[in-house]
Amino acid sequence: MTDRIAYALALVLALLLAADLYAQGGAASLYLARKVAVLIDYLAFWR
């Protein structure tokens, strides 16, 4: 992955996070964070 692609992806993620915070008060980000935490716990069980 080149630097240009990494910067573009970081910009897209930042814009999506800002849009979520503006439109829904961060509800979607919180939902995804909780689901990722559950996934990490599930994967840790299988380790």
C-alpha cells in the first residue's frame, strides 16, 4: 500500500466518523466499537 492510498483511506475514515458524529451523535461508531469488542473477546477464546 502506498502512502497516497493510506492517506486517502485515513481521510475517508475521518470523514465517515465526522459524518456519524454530526448526523447521529456517534451512535454508529459506538455500535461498531461494541461489536469489535465482542469479536475480540470471541477470537481471544479461540486462541
